[in-house]
Amino acid sequence: MEEAHCILCGPAKRRAVFTRSPAGGEAFTLVRCASCGLRYLSPRPTEKEIGRYYQSTYFTRRTDRGYDNYFAPGTRAQIERLFLLNLEDLGFSEYERSLRGPRRALDIGCAAGYFVNMLAARGWKASGIDISESCVAFARDRLKLDVTRGGYLEKKYRHRFDLISLWATIEHLHRPDLFLQKIHSDLGDGGRLYLSTCRAGGASFMRFFGSRWRYYNFPEHLYFFSIGQMMRLLKANGFRPVACSTYGSGFGRPGSFLRKTADLAAKRFNMGDMMVVAAEKA
């Protein structure tokens, strides 16, 4: 275990928000920076130790800490639909049309490669990177994609990219700032970063759940950003935000009338507990 500091303010004062023992395991404490309000886990497992909390069933069995068979066709269809909605909110089609020549993209934390596959089908030279052996094997063997297993910070690329994405990934990272710095250097001039992450703070549906919020998955999720905190982090690392949207409520059962109504309200009134952001290399 290691102590963590606020990546926006450094070793500023902080206070404990609550402590939880997920699935009867060891306890983890959520803290809040006294200066900017950023929420994060401290202490937390080190980068060497965090892997043991991602069980072999993380991508195949629904729990509060994983996915419901990520490799199933139905799950893939749901994820691809969400990607399309996110791309629409971020003005992707207009940006895509503005590019000339080969269009290169990299998806960091690509999991089974569904976003890489979508871009490849649109004519992009798309690649991905992930640390999960099972996901990379699926992407390579089943989808025939250019996906690498390993850590992004250690990886060197011969080409710069027009687009780099971090879908539901940045909250898992020990050093989001270092990832953003490398992404900035790996993007070409005017290149874009697309990311999604759970949204903390603000007038969002998160406030209805308190410590029971669906994205308080400890210790896999290490950081919980508000929109303002995310914008500050991006600007501090050389990015100019160009689009932002929120979605999702977590109310009711998936597919129920209550969930659909709450999700509609979350989208319409910017109350979603997920956010998607597009930022340009400045």
C-alpha cells in the first residue's frame, strides 16, 4: 500500500470521506483534497499490487467491480452503441472529415478492442493497448486487430496520432498526469484526446447515492473527477477542452421505465454521473 497525493494540488491537506471494505475484503478510504475537492483513494495498492484485485472474472461476471460477460455479442452491441452516442456528443464526425491523409488512432485501455474495431471499419489505422491478457487475446485472435499487451507509459510509437482515447480508463490510473503528458507528445499537431470517466461532484445523480454510488469501486477506481477538476487537469498538461457532455443516472434496473426516464433527465439537464470530454493538443 502507498499514500497518494492530490494530482492537482500536490501534498495538500485532505480529509477522509468514508471507508469501505468491498466484498468483505480489506478496507479502503476515500479522501478529499481540502484545496480543490478532488476525491481519490489513499492509501492504495501500488502499481505492482493492483493487478491482484482484478480477478480473472472481472470481464466475465457481473459484480460491483466488473463487467457482465464483456466478450458476449450482446455486451459488445451495447458498448458500440454507447461509443456512437459519445462520438456524436463530442463532434467526432466533423473532426473526422477535417483530417487528410492516413488517420491514425490509439485506444489506451482498449479492453477487447471494440473501439479499435469501430475505427478500423471507418478506414482508420487504429491500434490499441491493454494490460489484460484475455482481452488482448480476444482482440487479436477474434477481431484480428492491432492490439498490444503492455503498459502505455513504457511504449514507444513510430508515428504520431490524430486521435487517442481513454474510455473509462483514467480513473484506474495511478498517475493520470503522466499519461496525459505522454498522450500530448504522442498526438500530432491539432490531434485530439477523447476520454470518458465517472463524474463526481456537481449537480449529478451521484448525490442521490452517497457512499453507495455505483462507481465507488475500490480499489480499481482510484480517482473521481468533477468536470471542473478534469478541465483543470487537461489544461495543466497542454490540452484545450473543446467539448464535454454527461450521461447516465444509475436509477432503477437497466431497461426499466425508471432507468430510461432518469437517464433522459441526466442527459437533458447535464446531471449524468458519467462524462465524456474532447480536448485538443494545444
